[in-house]
Amino acid sequence: DTAVSQTPKYLVTQMGNDKSIKCEQNLGHDTMYWYKQDSKKFLKIMFSYNNKELIINETVPNRFSPKSPDKAHLNLHINSLELGDSAVYFCASSLQGRTDTQYFGPGTRLTVL
Amino acid sequence: KQEVTQIPAALSVPEGENLVLNCSFTDSAIYNLQWFRQDPGKGLTSLLLIQSSQREQTSGRLNASLDKSSGRSTLYIAASQPGDSATYLCAVQGTNAGKSTFGDGTTLTVKP
């Protein structure tokens, strides 16, 4: 019954590695998002996809590359991880995007050593 | 650039009190405003969504209002309970590509 799920829940890795976080929603929504919540708990949007098309791409290092194989999935791949990438990454989805409630996943806590 | 501010940053009240959380935003060109709660180490749970054409939304003990012209929203919690303890975030979805901007949150503690 999980609406928006993310894997893994925790990710601990060494600096310089490449890692991926996966997100899936079973709500039939058209729009999916990636947010980053830093150590000060500030939540900031990174990317938004609507029907597999990128519609929001904030000022994020190009080491971060989202991929949407279908509208139920939005994965986040991070190359050459840096210490500053340590944060909690949240995936979210909404029906259409502009007027609809966003539903959040449980988050992935990334720690870069 | 949209900026969202939440006041107070932290609030501690005894059980049973009514309380108000405030959210202000600088750009009134919005589609909607959404209130979330976040429990420690958890994701965000949507509480209320107010469309830009609406003035308020109610759900149980929660009431959220929106004054788009003044760039303000309030979340009213009636008869607070210890289970209400969490961080409350407001998010404004702007008309610029539908981007959501979040406030820093208000951390609420309700003491038994």
C-alpha cells in the first residue's frame, strides 16, 4: 500500500563514489519530484518530471542526473559524491503538478564519508 | 525569487492549547500553498492544500487560511495534543514552472 517508496532508506558511501537512489509511486500520478533536505532541515527542490519530461531543473551540480524510465519511477544518480552531498533526499509525486497535493516518500539519508 | 518564512521557528505549549503557526511568502503568483508535518527522521505528510482561489481549508482540528494579496497563511491547531509534536512546513507552489518553495519550518512541542 506504500504510495511513494524510495530505496535505499540509508546510504553510506565514500567520497568519489557513484550512487543511485530509486523512487517509485503507485498513485498513478503524472508528476514526480526530487528534494534535498540539508542538515539545517531546509527543504529545496532539485528536479521535477511530468510524464517523463523534465520540467524543473534547479541549480544543481551536473553530477546529479535524474532519470525517469516511466511516469511511475524517478531515479536519482549521483556521480563523484562529495561531503556536501550528505543530506536526506526526498522523492514526491502529485497528480498533475500545479494544483495538486504532493505526496512524499520516506526519504533516503545519504552520508558521504 | 520566492522566499517563504515561518514564524516562530519553535513553539512549546501545554496540552489542550489552541495555537497558530505563521507562514509568509514574497511572491503572490502562486498556484497553491500546502502545509506539511514532518516527524523526526521521517518524510513529509500533507496536512492541507489551499488553492490560490481559496481562503481556507479545514481538516479535523486543523484550519489553514490563505491571504494571497498579503502573502500570508496561518495554520490553526485546536486543542493541541502531544501527538501533534512535529515540525510543520509550509510550501508555496509558484506559477513559474510549478516550482515549490518551502519555509524553514516551525518545530512544535506539545507537553502533556
